[in-house]
Amino acid sequence: MSGHSKWHSIKHKKARVDAARGRVFTRLIKELTVSARMGGGDPDMNPRLRTAIQAAKAANMPAKNIDNAIKKGTGELPGVVYEEVVYEGYGPNGVALYINVMTDNKNRTVAEIRHLLSKNGGNLGESGCVAWMFEKKGYIKVEKDKFDEEELFLISVDAGAEDMKAEDEEFYEIYSEFDQLETVRASIEDQGVVVSTSEMTMIPQNTVKLEEKSAEQMLKLMDALDDHDDIQEVFANFDIDDDVFAKVAG
């Protein structure tokens, strides 16, 4: 599996305690606020906001929280102004890291990310140092027990999707051109498909295979980055064989 698929699977399987749920909500609120600020508060006219609302609902965020986050973005309610930033760098064995951040204090956040990387065998790089290794795509997940694989594949292709994978134990993964994500999602939903996740992703063009020691270090780094409140998403180009993953993931 690529780092994208592997890490998405890891995060899905991790047990979520109340504190972790709070981190999920924090990230979703930031995305709702920034989306509304940049494209307006009408989801029919703002695809990014529409996707953010869908993600918030999927996480069972109360409607009032969603509404308040949008109003803070449009200026109808007072709130913190978040800035979107991308940081790039490297993990163990030269694994490329593309880190999406939303922060109200760039100086604090970059210092904390630099510390996390250096503590876990990585380092922060210059802007653009790894972006060329990834391709931006639309990413949709559908629960396997909700739809037949062959039927979903045909529906996805007809909707304009580029590919569909069934490597994840619980979900089908559908990929599209990034600017076609909303069109593909709407089209497959019109066919009765229930979408669990619809978002932007970054697909690595190549991967770095990690052995036991570096794999353990890499997963520890990804956990540390995932726990940082300002980090929305981390994309990495690592690959771990299933037998190695079984040893280090516990």
C-alpha cells in the first residue's frame, strides 16, 4: 500500500477517545471557517464548504457547531482568523512529507513542527522540495457492505472517476481528478451510493519502502503530527510490507 492508503487505514482503525474526537472537531471547525471565509457561506456556491459540511456531518458534529463555524468564517460571528499553510520536509529514510496546516500563529506552529520532525528522525525542508512528488486527486470512500464492487466500479467510471481500489478492509476507494471531485461525488450519490468520505488527497508518484526500525520511527512521527491541533492532514510517500507493519504497529 502507498503511504496514503496505509496511513488512512491506520487512522481509521485507531480507537477514538473523547480527546481524539475533540481534535477531529477542531480540525473540521477550522476547515469550515476557512472555507466559508474564502468562498462564502452558501454551500451550493462553495464546493469546498459543501465538502467540509459533509465531513462534519459524517463525524456527527452538531448542526449548531457547523453553523457557528460558517458564520465565523463569513464574519457574522467573531472568531479566530486561521491561515492556511503548507510545510514540506522529510521523515526517516528520506520519506517525503507534505503537511497541510491551519493556524492563527505561523511562528509557533512552524517551530513546533520543526521540533516534531527533528525529534523523530526528520527535518523541515524548503517550500516546493517535495510537492512535485505528489499529485492532487479527489478521494471518495464507500463502505464495502453498502454496495457491490462491480456495480460501484461501473457507476464510478460513468461518473468520471479515474480509478477504484478495494485494498482497504472496510472501504472502496474512488479516485478522480481533483477538480472533478464534486461532480463525481454528486453523480454516484444520484445512483444511491452512500459516500462516507469526500476530500482532496495527495497521491505519491513513488514510495520509499521502510524496514522494521525505520517503519516504527515513521509511524511514531505520523502519530505525533496527527496529534498536533494545527495540522489538518499529512501526506507521505512511505510503503510498509504487511508483515513488517504487523510487527511494529502492535
